[in-house]
Amino acid sequence: MTAVAKLQSDRVSITYPLKNGDEVTAVKDFEITVKEGEFVCVVGPSGCGKSTMLGAIAGFQDISDGHLYLNGQPIKGAGRDRGVVFQQASLFPWRTALENVIYGLELAGVPKNERRAKGEELLKLVGLEPFANHYPNQLSGGMQQRVNVARALAIEPSLMLLDEPFGALDAQTREFMQLELLRIWKATNQTIVFVTHDIAEAVYLSDHVVVMTARPGTVREKVKIDLPRPRPLEIKRSPEFLEYEKYIWDLIVQEKEKSNL
Ligand code: ADP
Ligand code: MG
């Protein structure tokens, strides 16, 4: 059973100190509300603070100002209620794919047979069942990232945080993973915050797309995606879909022009 995961923020700002005493404000007055069971994507120009914001929700990143709440409680550090998938797969090189997937279950004290069965099920889900006994350096970058996704899913977190998780995958695998992620999301009732620079990916996955401004990143607009679910991949060619894509693309182009980057 997954617990409720409701995310709220109140004017979050995040500043990085620089060596010469200056500061960089990465995120400013950022507001995000994610309801229980909702799928929200965050898009914005490169360097606008998407990863910084996701790191704060994960609890890896201190916030300088404002508040961030998960289920009404202030976020203080990382927790097992959140599963995180980064851009780069960070697997243990000395563990096989299966051993990597079940790492969190080991920590949680799940019995050996049970965690093995769960690990195999998850590897199957990401299409890597035949590679259970391969070490990370025996897998392609894309395959490693799929192990990474399976590993985050293993502990059944109520909130999944993904930072460009499919960026390293080939186009076909990426589409398959998007479809699979929606299926898993439906099955688990998870709440998901997903960062991507791929607007079509954001529209396809989301209930809402949060479009960020250029740095310091704040919310430019929250776009509700009113496409029916389940969403077959072909929906990406529908006029409604393309309209959302263009609308968000135009917002981002305006932000890019403003920042002159
Ligand atoms: P995005 O994920 O949207 O591309 P990031 O969140 O990685 O953007 O970065 C946002 C801004 O914060 C960037 O301008 C970046 O240079 C700055 N930044 C990120 N990490 C650090 C850091 N550790 N120290 C100083 N500045 C940083
Ligand atoms: Mg990033």
C-alpha cells in the first residue's frame, strides 16, 4: 500500500553561495501544488532550476527561503516515502542488475525470496528480465537507466521524483518507458513529479505541466492537460496534443529570449 503524497510549497527560494562571496539565485518564489495521485511535469529552459527544485523536494537540497511540505509536514532531508531517479543512473558497479533493484528492499528487511520475486517482476516490467545477472558495466547506458527506474519503484514510494530519467534512452525505448510509467502510476496510485526538457513527453505524461521561467526559476504558468486517459502513444499525433505542445513551446521560447541565453 502506498501512502498519501500531497506536495505543497510556499514561495520557495534557493540560493547557491559562490566562492567569491557572491550568490546565485537558482529558484525564486516557486509555488507548486501536487495533489495526491497527480502526475506533474516540470519543464523550462536549461539552467532554470528544475533539478535544484526537484532536489529540494527529494530533501537533498536545502531551501534558502519559503516552505515545502509533504503531506502537510515540512520536508527535512531525504526519506523512504520518496523515490528518486536522476538523469544519470547511479548503480552499484559491484551488484548485478537484480541486486541493484532489490537494494532498498534489503535495507527494509524484506525476506530474501520476496525481494527476489519483486526484483524479477520489476526487471520484467522494464524489459530487462534476461539481464538480471549482468553487472552495470555489462549493460548499455539506457539499460542502466531502466534498472535505476526499477530500483526506485521497488520500495513503492508514495512520491516518485524523476529528473530527465529517459534522456539517455533511444526514441523507441523512451516511448515504451513513458507508456510503462503511466501504467505503473495507475497501478500504484503514486504521486509523480517529473522533470524533463522534452515538451511532448511532458504533455503526454501529465495532468499538469509546470512551465518555469528562465533563472531565477519561478512558475511561468501551470498548464492543465485535458487529454483523456489512458493515452495511447498515437495521441501524440492528435491536433489537441500538438496544440498543447506548441503552446508550451512558445512559453519556453519567450523565456529563453528574455534570458538571452
Ligand atoms: P536545470 O535543471 O533547470 O537545468 P539546475 O537546477 O541544474 O537547472 O541549475 C539552476 C541554476 O543554478 C543554474 O544557473 C546553475 O548554474 C546553478 N547551480 C546549480 N547547481 C549549483 C551549485 N552547486 N552551485 C552553484 N550554482 C549552481
Ligand atoms: Mg537539470
